Amino acid sequence: MRKVPLGQSLQIIRQGSLNWRAERPIVVSFEVTDACTCFCKHCDHGGLRDMSRDMKPADYRRYMEELKPVVVQVSGGEPLMRDDLADVIRAIRQPNGLPFLILVSNWSHMTIERYKQLCEAGVDQFSVSLDFPDERHDDFRGHAGLYEHLSRIVPEAAKLGYDNICLNNCITSENVEHINAAADKAKEWGVNINYSAYSPRRTGCRDYFLTTTEQLDTLRSELARLKTRINSRWVTNSLTTLDATQKYFETGGTPGCKAGLRWLVVTCDGKLQPCSMQFKRYELGEQPKMVREFTAHNACDECYVAIRSSLDKPFAQLLAENVSGFFSFSNDTPGR
């Protein structure tokens, strides 16, 4: 994964430090639509939804001015279902180069032309869902032909040299034995990979949570091998995140969630939520109220999703890991 350029790195560190002290979110996830092209087994979204209430591109500027996030995740649903997605990205991007902008998508609607357009609009990283390194991905996502499409479009986009594509593999009981095979596929396609953990809270289904001795032994073995590959650069998780992910499955949860404080969700119709699995809603301007009413009393331990795993650390550790792994302190922006 290419490192963040010098100017943007300094802006991230400065604004992130200010947000931490001021108890504003470091990361905001904009769910720009609830509609989706897939029916994923581990997700509570899926299929066509009413898109008439989705915020307009210009609306996002008010949220950026109020919340001042360092990192923005644009997700859904499936954000590529919005024809005006590039305009949404441009509205989120600030004149100072912030935020670092991640587009989370299943890529079913991605073309090379659209990929280039979104890069130019301001996307820093494309997070592309991949549950299996083969056609089993189609069944898990409820979308026939999706893996074949990814196997063509992802390598083609990677050859353009932006080095900004990162596969996201959500670890479940179904795919735990394929953790390193997914990393192999990322390497084959010339892209990066990041791992997150399944949460039963999203759908209420515990079938995909790792519970048996055999599943947990497989997880330990796969992660032990994966840790030896991190220095090869295409695996983007930190060692501490992989350790915490393993502990999450072994203990059945991770307490101390800071949703609403360190990160939050903005729904497609403009409401603030602590996370995508906690549905107490607030208006823009009420984030301090969210912290008082929700975060201060939150006892939920049922997830260790990507945003939380990245932020659920002391500030000094968070800064050190990102400086060493992703920030650049030269004017060059080398690839892998």
C-alpha cells in the first residue's frame, strides 16, 4: 500500500491530535445508501432499497465542517449504486487534503473508467470485499459471477499503478481456513489485503462466529503464518490488531467500545449513529450528547470490526503504528 504523502500525513497527525483531545471522532463512516447489489450472509443490508431519501452530495459538506474527521469511510449498502458518487467524494474532500478517504464496496459495479474517475475525485483507498479466494465468494455474497468479475477488474485496475486497492476479508467460521489463501490471491492480483472479524450482532446469527476448538485452532495457525508475512507489505493489519482479533474470537467479545466517540456512522438520511449496529439516532450537532448518553454507558462487546480494530488503542500506540506503517515523511510517495 502506498504511503500517505508528507503534507497529508502532517495534516492527519495534527487534526487527529486535536480531535482526540476535543472528543470528536477520528473516523466517520458515511453510509451513502442502504441499497445493495448483494445479499451477503453476514450483513443486515441487501437488495434494492428506497434511494430517494439519500443525502445529496452538497449535504455532506455540513457534516465535514461539524465533525472534522481525519478519516472518512464511504460505504453502504453498495455506494457504487449511486451515479453521483464522484460528486459525493468531491463534497467530502477538503481543501487541506483531508480526510483520508476510503471507499468500501463489493465492486460489482466497478469499471476501469469509474475507478479512474473516483481516484481523480479523491478516493485514497478502495476497500474491496473478498470472503473467499474463489467462486465460493459468489454464494456467500448472493451475487452470481461476482468473483469472476473481481478476478478481471481488480488486477486490471492494479496495473494502473495507484497502489490504492485493499481487499477486505471478514473472518468467519466459513472462511477461517482460507485466511492465507486470500492473502495469496491479493498478491496474485497485485493488491493489498486487510482482515476484520465477523460480528453476530449485525444479523443475530452466530453460525459464522468461531466457537469450536477446531475453528479456533485453525484461526491461531492461520494468523501465526499471516504474521510472518506482514513485512512483505501487502498485508496491512498490524501485529497488535491480529492478536486482538484472535483474542476477540477466543473470549467471545471485546469490551471497552468507544463507538460514538472515536468513530461514528452517518446514515444515508443524515442521522448520527454510534456504529452501524447500534441504532440510537442523533442529529448533526449532537455528537457530544451521543458521547454522554451512549458511549459513556456502552457495554456492548459484540464486534471487532475494521474501524474499531484500527482505533481501539491508546493514542500513542495508534500514532506510532500509523507513522511506521502508512505515513510518509518525505515528499516521495513510493509504491510497495
